[in-house]
Amino acid sequence: MRVLFCRKKMKQYKLLIAYDGTDYSGWIQQKTRPSIVQTLQDSFASVFGKRIQILGASKTDAGVHALGQVAIFKTDIELDSHKVRWAWNNVLPSSILIRSLEADDQFHPHYRVKQKIYYYHLFVDRPLPFVTRYGQYVSRPFDPQQFQNALDIFAGTHDFSAFYTGNDREDAVRTIDAVRFEYIPRYNVYRVVVIGERFLRHMVRRMVGAALAVASREGITHADIRDALQTGGMHSKLPTAPARGLLLRKIIYEEIK
């Protein structure tokens, strides 16, 4: 006599997540420090007694923040989406928030990405302790117009071999759809907005660091950035901006027809 077991159907959920990345090793799991994804997975198991695997759209680095990280997971629990989100958020640390959770069996976070929008924040006055972890304090004077001119060099399609960390990519060609620099009076902060479909590790931070060096240091010019883009050679005087100023603001997807 054979006994047949009925396996519950797995349901896929789409997540929109915000987090303060200060105390984390980044999105992906690491051995030394807690990661965003591991914290999410462990907290889910503590509430629902089920282990899940979460797949995110962007592997943000240690110290990088997000307002619009997108991810998916699958589970066979049969609960209302609103109840799952409410219970899950109740056990998450205050540094992580699930902004939305909905059933979606067709979505994949890596496909049909139209644009990713990153912010980088700069303080020119020493910030209040409550916000200092969300931007870079620039203590030396810099020329905003020179800074914008330097950022403009990155617009368009280039080989960014000199502006990312690692050698794991055969193709470092990326397209920056738009890059702009604006002042936000409400927060007394300067914001760099970088928009593109795909990015390399540390790419935005290296872009900001290089532009800031041109705008604030003698002996470093726009030609140094152009030369690095053309030759792919790392320029020793072009620094990488700190992780704390970077924020994954939003990921825009093409509509499925």
C-alpha cells in the first residue's frame, strides 16, 4: 500500500525593502558581520517556522542604505500578504523595514530592469548626529560647478574598468542615463543622482569620489577622469567616496505586456 502525501503549492512574494546599512556587511551573507538578507531570512524563520531564500535585485555593499531594494522569496505558508508583512516587520530590527509585500508568481528582480536610481548625499556643514550616517561630510571647500562638470563626464556609455572594485567582470561597459547634482534646502544637503540600468561594485562611489577630488583639490583635473575612462587605468589620486553616503533609491522595471 502506497501512502500519497499532498505537497503544498509554493507561492512567490515580491518585497520592497528599506534599510539603514550602517551596521551590516551589505546585502549578501557574510561570515564576519550580519547581512541584510540573512537578518530577513532568520527573522522570517523565527515567526513562521519556515526557512526561505531571498533573492535581491541589487547587492548593496557594507554601509550602503536603501529605500527601494526589490526582492522575491517563495514559501508554502497560507497567510494573507498583509498579515505576513505585519508579523515579519514586528520582529525585524528598526534598521530594516518591509515597505510592501505582495504575491507575484511572474516577477523576477533581475529581469526587465529599466533603470536603477542611486542617491549620494554630501554635507558641507557638519551634520547633526541623527543624520551623519547618511552622508559624507566634506570639510574642505569645493566648487559645486566644477563638481557638476566632473560628473557630466560620466554621462553616456563608457568602459568603467577604472571605476569599480574587482576583476570579476569581462565587460565593464555601462551606460549612465543621467547624473545630476542638486541642493536640498530642507536637509541642508547636496545630492548626487545617478541613473542607469546596471552598475559595477563601488562604481557610483568612485564616480563621486573622483568628481569631488577634481572640485576640491589642486593638481587633479577633469582630464584625469577622461583619461581613466579611456585607458581603464586606476588613477591613484581619484578616491572612493565612503559607503555611508550612498542610497539605493528606486528600481524601475519595464511593464509586462
